[in-house]
Amino acid sequence: MDMPTYPGDVLTPGRGATRNARRLNRNDAPTITSIPVLPISQRDALPLLAALDGEVVPDGWQGGLPITYHLGPGPARVRMKASFNWDMITAYNVIARLKGSKYPDEWVIRGNHHDGWNHGAADPLSGLVATLAEAKAVAMLAKDGRRPLRTMIYAAWDAEEPGLIGSTEWAEHHANDLRKHAVAYINTDGSDRGFVNIGGSHTLERFFNQIIEEVDDPRSAITLKERRRAYELIYGDDDEKETARDRADLRIYPLGSGSDYTPFLQHLGIASANVNFGGEANDGSYHTLYDTYEHYTKFQDPGLLYGATLAKVTGRAALRLANAPRLPFEFKGLADNIALYVGELEELADSMRDEAEENNRLLDDGTYAAAINPYKSIGVPARKEAVPHFNFAPLKNALDRLQRAADQFDDAAQGHTDVSPNINNLLFTSERLLTRDAGLDGRPWYKHHVYAPGFYTGYGVKTIPGVREAIEEREYEKVAPQIAIAASVLNGMAARIELISEEIGDD
């Protein structure tokens, strides 16, 4: 289900870069209407658009067909009938399990879906082939007597394209066991060539940075991390360029939805990651009958060089999680990214307040009325409700505690590469503390209070979503309660990190 991404894209639902996640975070949510939508081809759209009358559309609405676009209505009328096939089809998840030699009750899960629209060479088979190559290598190691310490589960999910059905049903069915045993979930999906993209739980940010420091780009004599940093310096916004220059670790982007990590991260609170390559293969074959092996190997990843590199990245990640004496969770990256998100919330409230004040000022002094075109039907904008000042102190105090706890853990963990199973359990279940059983307001299935797909953005992520969406939707009475909830979640995580540091000191 993931959509392809290229340098400079604005929307990158399942596979986007951090920049695009920030853009979705910062923008007001779009207005939702009850107008039904049905995608059609360019050939079918042309006569319909050509038949519209009325005013010529604004320049920004002008499309790519060889006509002058009009707003309508009519005079032509169209009668449309939509028909659907409601056959019930059995979906099949393929699950392989390799029992761990020392910690069989700790599970590392690796997945990629196997269903696709049409041929599905790029989406999902490019990622699935890498997954299978990785699983084959793990099996060969086990056959040679090097069985992983933890149980490894490899999954090929079905029915991802119609709505993440295979992975969601499996995760819900095994929810209790997964909450108890799952160390992490690593996902891949469609991939092509170019730059490494990694999204996921920020407790795994340092871990993945270490991996991409060690794997080389297959077409250049530099590491994946060096090449990704170069991408940020060239294509990034000002904040990303500053981060790429000054921050040792590259940020991994927060996950919304769009692929099979969703039930593991958003519903169960299992630390998750999504990995792919992209940025250099503007192919146009996404979800079409042209998504074939021939097309993929000619235009998207000739020689399957990046597919092999994907297996190297995710294979290292899965095996290190499976064999690490101390699980590689780290919290300074988490605290640093949450500080970024809290700052964005304050900026969002300030910008909305300024915008509302300016809008109303231009209405009151007659500027809008003076500038309106009397020959156009578009009137002056509506008056906007004043945006109050919110008390972010509880959230900022919780963030301060989280940052201090992360520093404490960093000091305590130095030199402690081998810890007790109890400490590892405290580490891998820490992500659960960022969830609440009640879930998000209006959509209780989504339980994570740091990462969630936006209510109105489809795949696109909203960070600290309860607070952010209360502000964006101008439901100002909900902001203070949501700040309190987010603060309690961060305080719970801080308390867990403090406990882990104490346990390491006593271990």
C-alpha cells in the first residue's frame, strides 16, 4: 500500500522522509466533505472536464489536460453507476517461526506483505524478495549451529492492499502474546533505488544509525548514512539541513500508517521500523498493470542492487535484535524528537493565532472587501475564532523529566553490554507505555499517543496527535485534557527509564 516517494515530494504516506512528516504535522487538517470520489482515467476525464462551463479556475487549479479548466456547473450532466464485486476471498498469512536458543519467549518479528494490485513487482515483491533472502540467510546460520538467541518470526502478510487486513487480524488475534513477548517489528514494503528511508520508533533511532554506518551504498564508495546525509543537505528544508550538519544521528521519521507496521506500533505499542530505498526511480508504475519484473529491473532497480542492500540493512537489524545481550533501545533520540514535536505544537498554536488575528483584522478594516473582484463569485473569507493561549507547562515538565531520564540511562548503560532478562523485558516493553487502553479521542483502536496517522490525513503522521489535532480542529476545550494525557504518557516512559537505570546499576 505504500506510495512511491521522490526528492521534494510533499506527501509520502508510508515511506516519506522526516520533512514530509513535519509538513503534515504543521498544516491545518483539510476540510472533509461528503462528496463521493471515484478515480477515473485521463481519457474518461477529458470529455467531462471539457463540458464544464462557468468561471475559469484559478491558476493553481489548472490541470495538465489540453483544455481550459472551468469551475462549472454543467451544462453537461453525467449519470454514473458504480458496481462492486462482493465475493468473499480467503486471505493467507504465511508465518515462519525459528525458536530462540536462549530466550525463546522474546520475539523479533519481520514482515512484508505478499499481495499486490496487478503484478506487484515493486509493491510488494521488491520488499518481499529481500525479506525471503534475509530469512534464507538466517535459516542457513541456524543450520550451521548459529541459532539466534531470541525467537525470530518471519511473516508474509496477505490482504494488505485492501486495508492492512492480514497483519491486523493476526496482530489482534495474538494481541496478548504479542504485548508480552514481542521485542520489535521490522517492516518492508515496496522499494526501488536511491537513498535509504527509515521510519519508526525513536527508541531505535541510534540502532538504525549504527547499521547504516556499516552498510555501503551499492553504487558509490560511501555508506548509506553518508549518502542519506548528503540527500538531507541538498533536498532538506532549513531544519533538516541544520540537523544533517550538526546532529550525529540522522533522524528517522515518525510513522503514520500505510503498511503492515500499523497494528504493531499504533495498536499494540510494539517498537517498529519501516525501511526502504527510493528517490531515483520516477517510474509511474505504482499500482498499475505495468508493475512487472521487466519494468522493475529495467527502470527501478537494475541488477537488484538496492534489493540486496535492503536485505543487508534489515537482516542486520533483525539478527542484532535477536542476539543482543542488551537490547539496543536508547532514549536520548526519543527525548530529542519529542522535544521537536512539543516545539511544533507551540508554533502551531502561535501561527494559528496570528493567522486568525490577521484574517479578522483585514475583515474589520474593509481590506478584503476592497480587494474583492466584483466579477468573481468568490467572496471574502469567514471570520475565524480567536485562538486562546494554551498551558503547555505539564507537557514541557514531562519532557524535561524524560530528557533527564534519558541522560541517566545513557550514563548507566555505559559498559553494560550484558544485562539480565528482566532489564531486557523492561526495555522492549517500554514502547507500550506510550499507549493508553482508551486510545485516541474518537478512534480508540489507535492507542499510541506519540505517533498516529492523522484523522484526516490518511497515511500521513501526526505526532502527539491528541494535542495536535485538538488545536488543528479548533476544539480548544479538549486541548488541556489532551496535554494532561500526553504529559502522563511521557511521565510514565520517564519513570520506566529511571527504573531501568536503577536496575542496570544493581545488576
